[in-house]
Amino acid sequence: MRIDVHAHLWTKGYLDRLERLGRTDTATQRGLWADATEADLGHRFDVLDRAGIDLQVLSLPPQSPHLTDEAQAVALARDANDAYARLVADLPDRFRAFAALPLPHTDAALRELARAMDELGMPGAAVTTTVCGRTLADPAFHPLYEELDRRAGVLYIHPQGEGAASPLITGHRMTWMVGAPVEDTVAVMHLVLAGLPSRYPGMRILASHFGGALPMLVRRLDDHLAFESPDTPERPSLAVRRLWYDTVGHAHPPALRAAADSFGTDRLVLGTDYPYEDGDQLVRAVSYITDSGLPEQAVAAILDTNAPRLLGLTP
């Protein structure tokens, strides 16, 4: 089964609700064939068929229901998860979905995670690289990781789209081209430096975009521990191999090969970033893996067997 783990779907109603709650950046999710209308789904399936993709795992980031008002966050997360669950029930051969969580409200997020996994059949949850300005390594979120560890659930991490809170990125038209992979890198390293991948080995952490710059930094991270982060529980070179990474690399084979060498091909899973890669770009998101020069067995694992294992669909 060929599964795309990095794919988005936002309904107009959901984005409208976010706008009413104060979000000002939903224009970047509109008009992209990413709604659940018949026309948008038809376009999506046509492209997926061209690319040979059987199923997508849908997620809401960067437009997650991460709101300071708990009641609003809970209501929005529940409605979004119910809508995803209905879509999966109607089209089970095409979709699965990661749950949205009403963070930063951990107790409410734990309740919604249990509902999403037990009642709605979701394999885990999607979060953004920061939550209302807070790092994912914040101790307040550890009970969520403990529960995902107990359930062997997926924690999918996607950029927030804030340029890593740097005006040198956001003020110079680089929020997504540079800022997103920087956010991936920083978020994963916060977890690594806190020792969370080894503390919760049953939680399946999935990072976007090869984990940003991580494939190029593994030796540097180890070498810098002694003087910069000496209390890190585990060498980063070991910790990063506990995670999983999607292959959204905009068809750049050297990035794919670096990730394969750094993490192992058993830790890479197909991602397309639909709708931001659409049409020929989405087809290329698959074909570049086949054409990357990696061994045939590695290509087959990345495209067809690793994702079902990550999602618990196969042993």
C-alpha cells in the first residue's frame, strides 16, 4: 500500500471559524483543491492516481486548533476530528487522518486523543513545531507523550509557519522556503535535548521534511554536546534514529540520500505536502525517490512498506 503521510485538507467552514477566532493567515490554505467538496476531492484523486498513491493521511497543521481559549480549542478540535472521521468512513480506501488536539490545554488534549484513537480510529495526532509560542519539549506536554507512548501512537510534527520566531526570516520573505525547515530542525532538537525520544520509545515521532537540516548536522550535534548541552541524556546521533521522517524534499535527491545515510531508509516514509505539491510536482514527489539512486529494496521500503509499519497497519 502506497501511503502519503504528509497531506492536508481544510474545509472552508473550518478556516472561516479560525478566522472568526482571530487567525489572519488562512488565505494560504484556500483555493488550492484542498477542501472536501466533490470537485476538490475529484481533483485530488486524479493526481493521486497519476502518482500511484493509494491513501493519504490527512492533517490540519499549520492551521491547528491551538488556541489560548480552552473551550474554543476543544470545540474546534472535536468538530475537525469528527469531520475527518466522516471522510475516512466514507472513503476508507483513500484516507486516514491524524487527530487535531486542543493544545496547549494538556488535560483536554488527552481526552480528545483518547476519543480520536478509541472511537474514531485515528493512529495518532498532528501538532505544530511550537504551540502558542511554547516548545514541544515543555514539561506540560509530557503527559501527552506518555499516553502516546503507552498507545504506540504517532506524534506528527509540522511547521507552524512563524519562521522560527525570527524577523530575519519572516521579514525577508523566507517564512516557508527557509523558516519551515528551520522550525523542523529546532523542534526535533528540543525533543532530543530533553531526552524525550528515549524516554518515550513507544511514541512514534514523525518529523516533516527530513527533519529540516538534521541530516547534515548529526556529527556536529554529537561533537557540540560536551560544551553546549552536556546534560543531554542520549547522543543526538542515536536519538535521531528513533524518529521517522517524511520525504518532502521537493524532489532533491541529494537531500533524500543524506537522510537515508543519516537515519536509515527504514525511517523514511513517503510524503507529498499536498496541496502545496500538486499536479506534476506531486507525481515528481514519488518519482524522485525511484530515480534517486538508492537501492531498489530501499526505494520499495520508503514507498510501500515503512508507512504501514509506522501507522500500525502491519507488524
